[in-house]
Amino acid sequence: MTTTSRPLDGAVCLVTGGGRGIGRASALAMARAGAAVAVAARTTAQLADVVQEIRGEGGTALAVKADITSRDECRAMVERTVAELGRLDVLLCNAGGGLTGGKLVDSDPEAWAGTVVLNLTGVFHCCQAAIPVMARQGAGKVLLMGSGAGHAATPGMSAYAAAKAGASQLVRVLAQEVWQDGIDVNEIVPGPVATELTSPHFTLGESLRGARSERVKAPDEVAELVLWLATRPHGGPTGQTFSLARRPL
């Protein structure tokens, strides 16, 4: 790898939604810090590109096709990571997204429920599979990619906001349940980020909705915070929200 600082040497990281955007940037950042990285997503072509880039820089990477809405696939994802890379030190629950919008009374019930499953139940599946592995090791870090929508009400986003709010509370509950096992659990709120999914709404560097303090960021900027949390010493912050959003939560 090209970097001289490798604070994650010997560590194994698992990134869901790792094929693009924040997940891809985070997987690359952790690999450049010395970690072996399992990159998970539903789209195999995107996974192959990320893994090829990591390996091209001399790193170790594993592509794992997985749908986090499936409990069985999440268990298999963790089992394969441990089987092929030896352990699991950092889980980044990044996969998610909004499947529905509009007023609650106009929402399609199946799409509404699907949004909750993707953004909340999927996190549950991933954590339930990973926590026993970390507990046996006596250490680990779980990072959840949150959203400002989970902290401040946004009309027209009831399903996504409710799911992200639930995930934020899950961070706090889980942190209290697993701290004695040496596991830290934290939430990251990235604020507006320029990705393929958000490109119809805003572009890199612009001020969101005219608010000069809320600049649209690049995925690499979020990856810097992911890496910082992944490299905190044992017994570091847990049960906390770390926000890159300029607006108060």
C-alpha cells in the first residue's frame, strides 16, 4: 500500500454497502491503513471493482455478495469473513437507503416496511451475526452509518427517518449490552454527501438549500471519520453519535 501510517495492521474490517459511495471510500481507507477488508454488497460488479483496487495497491480484500435484509445472508457474510480472513475487528453497517417518499398517508405499506427493514432490521441482522465473534475475541468496533433524518424531522421521509432514528437508539442500547465484551458501538451522521444515489438532489461543494454552513461533502471525507473511530484505542468512545453535519442534530 502507498501510505506509511498503518494503524489497522492485522485488523479485519467488514463493510456493508461497500460497492460505492461512502462504503467504497471507507473500505479503501481502512485497507490503506493496513486492514484486510471484506466488502459486502448486492452488486457483484461493484464489489469486484473495489476489491481489485485494494489488491492493486497491495492490500487484502474479499468480495462478499450479501443482502442485509436476509438474516441468513448476514450470518453467512460474517462466517465467510472470519473463515477467509481469520477474525473480525470492525463492522461498518453502511448499507441502506430510502425506498419510499411522500406523505405518510400516501405511502405504499410494502415500500414503507421495506425501508425500515433495509435501514433498521438489516443493521440488527449484521450486528447479531458479528457481535458473538467480537465477544469471543474480547474486542471489536461496530459503526453504524446514521442520518440527520434520524435526529431531526423531515416531512415526506417518515419510513427512512423512523428507521434511522431506531438505528440511532440501537447504538445506545447495544453499546450498553456489549461494553463488557470490549466492543465499542457508535453512530456516524455524515450530513449531505455527493454519491450516485444523491446526485439528482445536490452536487459536491454546494451549500444545501442555501445554508452556507451545510456543505455537500465527498465520500472520502466521511471515510476519514470512519477510520478515526475504527482506530480508537480499546475502551474508547461508545454509545455516541459523531456528526459531520453542520446543522445541529
